[in-house]
Amino acid sequence: MATQPEKKCPICGRSADEKLLPFCSRRCADIDLNRWLSGAYAIPARDDEPVEPDEDQ
């Protein structure tokens, strides 16, 4: 049976802890959470449709 490749922490690159996947420690998990909350990570958005002017104006 093939073994699973070792999972790496996305923050520091060390081996991930099974209890804290995908992170290796609570510290790395908190760093990631802070990046999300501070806006360092962002999901890109694009405008597919042009904005139509309001008819009330």
C-alpha cells in the first residue's frame, strides 16, 4: 500500500500536526487566521456584467 506524502504547514513548511491540519502548531493557525481577518488574503472578484444605471434617477 502506498504511503501518503508528508503534509506540510502552509505557513512555515514544517510537518503538519494531525490535530491542527493543515498547520503544524496553534501559532501557525493563528497567523493564518490573522491574515484572513486583516485582509491580507482576498478572494479575487471580477465584474462579468456591466453595471446598469438606476432607472429612478
